[in-house]
Amino acid sequence: SGYVQSWLAKGQGDGKKGEDASHPAETVEHLERDLVDLNDAELAPKNASKDLATRVLPRLCAHGVPGPNTLEVLTRMLADGACPERFALRYAYYLMHRILEHYGRAGLGTNETVKAATSQCIKTLGEEAKIRAGVRRMLATRALVAAARAGVPEAA
């Protein structure tokens, strides 16, 4: 939605201008792998949350809809203290919204791992919509409504 996109970082562009050699044109698969690596508490560098908010998540949003296998990582980001960067949290809500809306019932019921991640995602979003206040409550509610409209059974 337009409101959620307005919270996304401005000036990301297409990533070609001013791009350094350490991060060449990245594919969705590469960005998803980086998302998993940067959320691993044991392997992630100290600046992982900043790297998520400034590089990985904006570029993942620019590529379209990531695969449903990223739902588990995005759901873990919503836990208290898991990700201190507020923009990274907004990206997480936004990507969850897009995944739930895009894949719907048919795409999210493909295998047991994705079903479990979807179920946990919906449960977490429901808790966030009840407990949180302000922007986080609104973003969780929007993601739940998108999931319900797309036919995700747990969201109805």
C-alpha cells in the first residue's frame, strides 16, 4: 500500500549508482540468503541490523515479492529486541504483507515448512495487533487483512 511504502527508505534507486564492488547486482536468492545470515545471532556481525535496514531489506523490496521461505526469518525479526532498527522492522512488516498477499492459500500451503512458518507468522501478527500500539499495530493489522483477503486460512 502507499502508506507503507512511504515509510520505506528514500533514495535507494536501482542500486547501480554508487554501488561498491563488495555488493554487485544481487539476486533475490542472494538477498534472501543475506537476510538469513544477518538474522543468525551467532554468525551475524555487530552491524547486522544496520546492514539489514540499509542494504538487504530495501533491495529485497525493490526486487518484488520474496519467496515464502523468508517468512520464518521475518517473523523472528518482530520479537522484542531481535532487531533494534525501526526501519528494518517496518520492512519486515511490509515484506510479510506482500508475501501473504501474493502467495495466498495456494502458494503458502506447498510444504510443511512453509505451512508452519505461515502459521507462526499469522500467530505473531495477531499478537502484535493486540499488544502493540501505534505503527506496529497498524502494520500488523494490515498484513493480517491482506492474508485474510488472499485466503490464508489461519488469518480468517
